[in-house]
Amino acid sequence: DAARPETWAPAHTSYTTWKSHEMHAFHLFRKFDRQGCLSECFQGDESALADAEMQARELIGHWIPWLLAQSHELPSVLRLDVLAHRSAPGQATIATMELTELGGCHCGWEEGPEVIFAAMLRSCLRPLA
């Protein structure tokens, strides 16, 4: 809901790293739960991972208004891919990697297809203003 920023929170967060570089592009990646990401990618630095997550939420708050400036309504589903790394003790650096509307990999999110298709259906059945 574009008018209610509290609804902009991610429905799901996947933690991944690139695993292989084939055909001059990254194709395979490793998937982690939050704890695995914390230990494998953030050197156990809870504050740095929390900083990355907070920055990612702030980034969403910048992308949503930009998307609204491009169109009269938001896409029913949006996947925001963020690159993050521990840049110092307790600190992270992030960047947008990709915005995906409706499509893309669910990254092992079991409920993903159900949540995404339900959102698409709701957007189709929503009364026109």
C-alpha cells in the first residue's frame, strides 16, 4: 500500500552469496538462514548484520517513492536484491543490485509462490479508484 509506509516491510528475506562464476557471469549461489549469514559472511558481527538489514529497509523507503514517480501505482510484487558486506566492526555497506517486478527466483522461499500469486490476484480484483 503506497499510502502506508508501514506495509513496505519485506515479506521475506533471503541471505545468499555467489558460489560460482561461469560463462562470465554469476549463476550459482549459496543460501543461508540469518544465523548462517551472520557467521559465514559477517564474521559473527551481529551489529554489522543488523546495520545492513536496517539500511536495506531504509533503501526500500527510497525505492518506493521513486517507483511511484514512474507510475500511478506500485507493482503488486517487488523483489529488491541488496548487496551487503561488513565494512567495519558494527557497520555494513549496502547497494542495490536489482529490482524485479513479479518474476525472478524465490531463493528457496517455500511460501513465495503462494504469497506472490495471492498478491497478484488481489491487485487484479482490487476496485478501481
